[in-house]
Amino acid sequence: MAERLAPPTRRRRPAAAPDRGAVSAADWRRPGVRITLSVTHVLLLVVLVVAGLGPMLLLAKFAVTPTQDILSSPMAVFPNGVRWENLGQAWNEVQVSRYFLNTVWLALGSWASQMVVATSGGYVLSVLRPRYGKVVEGMVLATMFIPAVVLLVPLYLTILDPPLLGRSLINSFWSVWLPAGASAFNVLLVRRFFDNLPREVFEAARVDGAGPYRLFWSVVLPMSKPILGVVSVFAVIASWKDFLWPLLVLKDPAIQPLSVRLPAIAGSTDLGVFLAALAIATLIPLALFLLFQRTFLSSAGLGGAVKG
């Protein structure tokens, strides 16, 4: 009688271990532990919301509150009504509109300068990869160890008498735009993102006849929307809040940004009007955060890059 071969048994894959935390699943089933932890989570969430949104909401309230109410009862909710005139006076009489426009121009120029340097530098180091790329990358990385304060004097002297131009850039927006592009952090950040892009797409584009410029403009940049959004937010917010460098190179009050002019007019401006000016100055950073909040968490820029 022939021996019957036993059918092969399938090995069961071990079940994935559940995520373990400070409290086990058995403890979560206990009503006392579950209620206590749920209440703790809610309290922590409330604390974080108050700490994050509290100052902004308080500034928005002070912007439309009479000065006497701000001084006498700052935490009261409009005891003597709302004063919308603070916003109009801040925009027109204090000339926040002019300083706001100066800040926008400075932020746009700094953004453009940083985007050109970051994307082109990251493209060269990550995609083109020249023989001396490692040396250049090391030199770029080394600049991050130099404190920014140490560079103020040589940078100011360079702006005062730039080579080849023959004229000073003091009291010119270029004195802020050009130094803003020298951001080693942005170059290395973009280079790291470009390193994760699929090389098959680059090779396919080269086979189809795409040169370095076409590859950069038509392939790499469209696939890099997440990192471009992140760098854009960093660039605009850094330019929007920059104080020391615009104060040194933009000595004419007519072209100074909000970060420089608002402290200068604080002593001679009504408190309510001044707080309204501060609230107006926070609009662009707040709008950028609301607009690009998903960009930091999204990785959709690679979707559809590789087919089949």
C-alpha cells in the first residue's frame, strides 16, 4: 500500500504586533483608566489650542478695542463696544499700507532668490552630480556652522561696495534680495528631496532627448511641488519677520518693511491703533499657514511619476 503523502501545510504569517503604548489594551478596557485618559487627552488638547490660538485671538480682539478698554480691562469682551476705526487709522494714518507693500515686495524678491538658488543647487548636487559635487556639498554644509552674526560686517561691506557694479546697494531692495538667496539649509533640503525622486524617470527623459535644462524644468520641478511649497513658506516667513538686516541696509523709512517700522512708531502711536497694525502684519503669515498646511504632510508630488 503506497504511502499517502500528507498535503503541504501552509504556514500562517504571524499577526502584526499591535502598536504598544504606555497603557496596555487590557488597561484600556477598564472604565476608570479609559475615562481618566480620555479626560487627560481633552485637557491637553484644550491647553494646546489655547497656547497656540490664544495670543492670535487676543491680538485680533485688541485690534478693534478702544485703548482705554485695553488698559483698564484687557480681558473683558468689548465692555464699551468695538472700535473698527483702529484698522482704518492703522492702514491710512500710520501708513501701514506703504510698509505692508514694502514687506510684500521684499518677501517676493527673497522668495524668488531663494527658490532659484535652492532648486538649481539641489538639482546640480542631486541629479547632475558633477565630479566635484561632494566638495561643493561639503562647502555648502560648512557654511551652516558659521553664526549669522559673524557674517553681518563682511556682508554689509559687500553690499556697501559690491564688486563689478561700482555703486552701493544700500537703500535698495536688492540689498535684501541677493543675500537672502544664500541659504545653505534650503539647498541641502531640496537636494535631499531630489535624491528620493525616481531615477527611472530621469533616464527615460534623457532617452527621449531631454537635455539638462528641459529635464530640470519639465520633469524635476513638476515632481517637486511638496518641497517647493515648504521652501516657499520658509522663505516668505523668514523675510517677513527679518528685522536686523533690513534695519542696516534700508535706512530710508519710505522703503522699510513692517518689521522695522512698527517698533519705530510704537512710542508715538495710539496703543489700539498700534495693535491693529500688528494684527494687519500677521495676515500674510497666517494666510500662508492656512494655504500650505497640507503641503508639509503631503507626498502627492510623486504621484503618477512612474507608470506601470
